[in-house]
Amino acid sequence: MPSKNLAIQTALAGDWQNATSINKALLNDNPNDIEALNRLAFAFTILGKIKQAKATYKKVLELDSLNPIAIRNMKRLTDTKTLSKNTNNQSIPYVRNTFLEETGKTKIIELFNLAQPRIIANLRIGQPLTTSIKRLKVFIHDIEKQYIGALPDDIGKRLIRFIKGGNQYETFVRSANNHSVVVFIKEKKRATRFKNQPSFLQNNDKPSVLNHSPRESEES
């Protein structure tokens, strides 16, 4: 029997066909699994199967009328402009290509000191984020400057040196739930002085996780 973790990892890898199959299998075992329904609906959306996506979100709302993920995405799918973009398959390549990895230039990172769950609930995969530097830490915000979380100290300190030296980076939501936010950071421009220095040290394929430094958020 496929597991929830396998469903999540398959989605993170961008394997939407398998993600669909795995979540369907989970729903065969438990038809009222809201998390699996939301994951399935999102996979349908990425694959351009808008009718199936809407029907699946509708099932979520029948089970939980206040589910923020289903409400937000159903609204997007029923909006005429959004629906037109999805059915013309214009937004799908963007989400797929956002997470293309390049050695030394990209990194999957788990944030710590997260914002409140009501804020995290509004994040979506592929959503652009912004960064700010304060007290030798790198903080992550949405485009409206609302605090999301912070980078681990080891990665943050390394990036601060590169950013102050002229490097530019882009940050996107890779995955998000109430207890975890994983971002994808990619080098957009490398300063000449750093031409032979990779932004990220690739030691393994797992997301970098928080270290055990004292908890501190930008809002403290």
C-alpha cells in the first residue's frame, strides 16, 4: 500500500502521473482522506485535467466546507482567466520547470521558525517568495512582505556573503503544510568575483533542515 510520504515525495519530484496513481490508491483505502484529495486535485490541475481537479476539490469541501486549500484552489479554477490559462496549458510548464535542479546553483531547503498556520495555509507550490537579511540571518517572505520563515544558519550565512557580493537568487515554495515549509532556491545571477564558487554545497539529495541554534524569528 503506498504511503503518504511516497505521495508527497513523488509530487516534489514533479512526477504528477505517479502522484495521481498513488493518491488514488490511498483514497481507495480511505475515500475521506482530505490531504490525499487535495494532493490529487493539485496533480490533476498540473496535468491540465481541470474538470477532475474541480470535482476533487468539491469532494474536499463536502467533507470540510472551510478547508482553506480547497477553497483557494477552487476559486482559482473557477476564475475565467485562471481557467483559460490552465486549459491552454500555459501555466503547467512554469510549475514543472521551476524546480529543475543544477549542481551548485539550486538547493531544496526546509525553513524553520515558521509563521502561523493560517499564513502557511495560503502558500501554493511554485509561488515566488522574497528574501531579506537581518541580524546575520536570511528571512523568507511572500511578495506582500509577509513573514514565512527563516533559512538554517549555515546556509543563510553562506548566502549572505554571496548576496552582498552581487549574486542574485530566486526562491519558490516547493511544499507547505502546517508543520513544514520547503523552499527551492536557485541562483539567478553569479557575480564575477564568485565565478568559480558554487552557491550551494551539494552533500546529498535531502532538504537541508534546521540546525539546533536558538529559535529566533524576524518577528521576535
